[in-house]
Amino acid sequence: MTKVQKITLSPSRDIPFNKLVLSQSNVRRVKAGVSIEQLAESIAQRTLLQSLNVRAVLDGEGNETGMFEVPAGGRRYRALELLVKQKRMAKTQAVPCVVREGGIAEDDSLAENDERVGLHPLDQFRAFRTLSDAGLSEEDIAARHFVTPAIVRQRLRLASVSPKLHEVYAEDGMTLEQLMAFSVTGDQARQEQVWVNACRSGHDEPYQLRRALTENAVRASDRRARFVGVDAYGQAGGAVERDLFQHDDGGWLQDVALLDRLVTEKLTAEAETIAREGWKWIKVALDFPFGHATGLRELDGTPADLTAEEQATIDALKAEHAKRESDYQDADELPDDVDQRLGEIEAALIAFEQRSIIYDPVDISRAGCFVSIDSEGRLSVDRGYVRREDEAPQEDHPAVGQDAHTSSSGGQGSSSPTVQQTAISVAGGAADTEDDDEDAARPLPDRLITELTAHRTLALRDALAENPAIAFQAVLHNFVLTAFYRFASSGSSLEIGLHTPTFPAQAPGLRESASAKAVEARHESWKARLPKGENDLWDALTALDGAAQASLFAHCASFAVNAVYEPASRYIQGRFSVHGVRTRLDQANVLARAVGLDMVQAGWRPTVDNYLGRVTKPRILEAIREAKGESSAQLIDHLKKADMAKEAERLLDGSGWLPEPLRLVDPSASSVEQEGETGPLPEFLADDEDRENAGDDDPQQLDAAE
């Protein structure tokens, strides 16, 4: 039996620093990691935590000279040397050393560096947390370990992630980037739940994890948060979560109900201030639907005159804006300060454009305002709309020379001549909810079909206006009277009318859609070209060439388009029949094919708000199968409804998929009906049971819209 030879360790001893010299056998040549200055500070704080590895310096005959060279530990030697130069350590200070004999000095130096293992990041996170728990501030920890306070905050945040996820990370079950994504919320139970779902679905990219963790929160860049102010939200007790590793626009506001309440309260307070101007009514809402002012007469106000000082300021701002743009016209990117200044100039010019408007005080007493928030989170006040029932006889208007009343989008005017109580109404209420049928893909609810076809109607109006037809000037004259002069006193000699149908339900995103913006821009363009008074309209139309007349005719005619599906029960109770609904929709399909309507090109895409969150899980999976195939559907078929809708939105983005009500109907696939027979409605239009179960139709709302 071979005897195991025992290992003898090299002895250690304290050697005065002035007896040590740096060896040329040290293999480290490239500087890396903590600097010599930082290492010196660490030694000054904690003393030397690791001994030097030294060898005796021999003379020509092999005898010790009393000096020792340092082949391993050169950075520590230089740090000690710096402390001596700074007179913070005596040159005779004893230094703990391991005295090595035999072997190769370069081999020792290489081995010492190769065998050194840095801390696992998780150990560092936990160590920082221990120091924090011991009472050290973030700044203290940063100073002692030569990092910035921001890095300390990041590592402390990572230390707060669920211990279960720490273990997954420690076993290389997730990446550091994934762990960083979980730090956006302090809810450890939610972190664990999202990780389990991500492992099942395979949707475990850091951005997907962040989105799942913040889906029930509101970004600080949201217009509601910008309107209220994150500070005000925080003072009201609202919590804000921050992502310390990525730009997060100021974080996520966690208490959405509190935020909505603060928005409503602030909007109401603003409305009460505006009410002092003397308006008869004020409607308040976070946002108003497309066409909300249809049927109302808009007052013609006059912008208040600019003072000489204000005009000089405007001229100076415009000149500065032009000069800065000229100076940087060839630059690929504007410097931050220049970009900021241009934004300030544009905001100031907009403020001048939105200066006080002068209205007739009697008009104010019968008109109203819409108070909401714009896309940038600023207060939006749209003044001067008169309802038909509030119109007054001609003799009630003030005499020439009567004082006018000033109203401003930013201030308040004087009191109305007649004291009255302004009626302020605040829109609100919970969003519609749908009971989720897990077993079968029941037909689409009536309200959803109505909303989808509202998008289609608006897109069809835009498409029709881009395809002008020949029209007689007399018919055009009558159309324009109806479209632009809703309360015209003069009648038409032709018994031809233009009816502009309203939308019975406001579809999500309808007002911000590309079609809505195109229609509004075209309308405002024509409005600017047409005369203010109806008496001059005929001559103005006569002055237009044939192409302009045709274009204006097409624009006016497009307002009559109605391709919106409305429940059959409404028409049975009213003056229309189910057959009338079917005929109108069939004709809308013919019109859509004629103008080549493409809802994808019109800008519609399936989202949680406008479709996926409104239908059953089987419907969502059916959409994914049609667009992406069965394999994609299997990736999300185990998810809960909310998560499934979110992931489906991502999968369908850019696919061009459309729900059935938005597709172009193939006439060859339609069944031929017998003359005098109504024929069955399409499946997605005819399910009475779904109408009863969904409970989406508000008869009062629909009747009011009609």
C-alpha cells in the first residue's frame, strides 16, 4: 500500500514594506478591474484582506539578501506603495506575506489569477442588501465599493425579487436580463405567477415579462397621469413602480381607480371654473367620441386682438424658430438644448393661436362647451356649441353695438348678462364586460359588431370621398346646405336631402383612426374655402371648376354612408324592417367593393380594446389559427383570457387579419334570394340569444342616436 505524502504549506511572516520589491515574474501586464487608487482606499478602510506571495531575493552565491520580491500580488503591492507615498502608511509597516520556496514564480503568479473566482451577481445583490439592512445608506455602500449610487439601487432592487426566482437564476434557469425585468414590481406573488405562465407559453423575453407585470398599471406618460401629475397622484396615496434598468417614462401608476377619480375631480373643477363664463351647459369626459358635435351649431367667435407687445413676441419667436431650423437643417440629429428650445417656441406660438375668443354674450347663455383631455394630457376646452332646442328666434339676438363677451381656452370671461346655473354633466361608468364562454365560440355580440362596422363605415366614407362622381350643381347646392349650414333659414327648391347618420355606439379608437382624421381634415379644408354665409354659396360653387365640384360632391355624399350594423330588434320596433337592415348592409358591401375598401390599409388592426378583449377565448384562438397557424394558437391556448388577449394582439400585429364584419364580402359566395323573400341574416348578425346574454345594447342610447 502506497503511503500518501502529506502536503506542507508555505510559511507566512510579517515583512516590513521597505523590504519588498515588485517582481518581473508577475504575469499581469494589462490593467483591469478596480484601479490602484480604489484598491488603496479599500486597504485604508479595511486593512489588507489578502496576503502577498513573496520569494526571497538571493545574491550571486545563493544567499538571502533580506529583500523579498512579489511575483503574485503586484496590484496590492502598488496600492501599499501609494499609501506610503501619501504618508498614510509607514514604509516600515509589517505586511503579511506567504513566503514561497521552489517552483516557478511565473507559474505561481498565473495560478493565483486563474484560480480567483468572482462573486456570482446574486451573491453581490444579497451582500448589498445585508449592508443596507445594517444601516449603510446607498451612498455609503457606493463609496465603499467604488460604484455609483444608481448601481447600488439597481442591485438592491434585484435583491428584492422573489427568492424563488433567485434560485432559478442561481441555477442558470433565467438570464440576468430576465431577472431585471421582474424588478419592475415588488409583488413577489405576481412575479412568480408571470414566470410560471412565461415558462408554459415560451413568451419569456424580458420585454414580454415587463409587459405582463405592468398590464394592470398605467404609464406615467399616459395622458391621465400627465393631466393630474404624478406628484399629485403620489400625494393622494398612489403607488408608482419604477424600472431601474430601462427607460420607463417615469414609471407605472399602480392604482388606476385612484387615478381615474383624480382625473374626474380635476376635470370637474375645471368645468366649474369655465361655468363662470356663463355657458348654459358643459359636458365633461376623458375623451369625446368622433362626431360628438354632429347636429350642433358652432358659434363663430372672433380671436381677441393682439397687443403690440404680443405681436412683437410672436414675430421674435417665429424668427428664432426659422433661424434655428436653418442653422441645423443639415444635421442628422438636433442637439438636446436646441430641440428643447424649438419645442418651447412651438408651445408658445400655439398658446398665442389659442388666445381668447370673443363671443356674443347672448349666444353664450344658450350655448355650451366640451371639457376633456387632449393626447398630451393638457386640458382641452371646446367652446361654443348650440343645441337645436336652444336656438332662439332671430329677434332675440342682441342689437348692434351691444357689448361682446370674451372667452378663452385658458381663462375665464365676464359674467353672462342673464344669471343662470350651468348644467355640468360628467361622463363615466365602468366599461362593458362580457361573460366569457369557455366552452364554445358563440357569435359576436351585437355591440361589438356595431363598433366594428362603425370603423368600416368611417373608412368607407373616406374612401368614397376619394372617388368623386359627376353631380349637378343644384344637387350639390342642396347637399352643401345640409352638410355645412345645418340651421339655414332658406329652403331649397329641390326636395332632395342629405341625412348624416350618427354612430349608435362609440367604437374604441374611432376618433383617433386614420379615416376619422382624413375626413376631418378634408372637411376643414372645404370649410375654409366656402363662404361664411349661405347667401353667397351658389356663386362660390359656380366659381369652382368641374373637378372641384365633383370632389366637394363626393365629400358631402360620403357623409350619408351608413354601413353600421344595428340590432334587428331596434328596427322591428321602429320604422325599419330586418329586410331593410340586410339590404342596406348588402349595398354597403357593393359600395365597399366599388371603392376597393381595405380595412387593413385604412389602419384597423385587432387590439385588446377593439376586439380581442371583447370576444371569447375560442374566438381569439380561431383568429390566431387563421392568421398564424395551429402552432401559434397552441402557444397561448392555456392562458387566462386577459393574458391570451394580450399575446394574441402581439401575434396578430402586422398579419393583416380582420374579423368577419370588416372583410370584403365575396358576392359569388352569397346565396341568391327568392324575389320577395328576406332570407336569413348572416350568422354573425342573427343570433338573438347572444343579444339577450351580452346585454350590450342600451335602448336609450340607440334611440337617442337615431
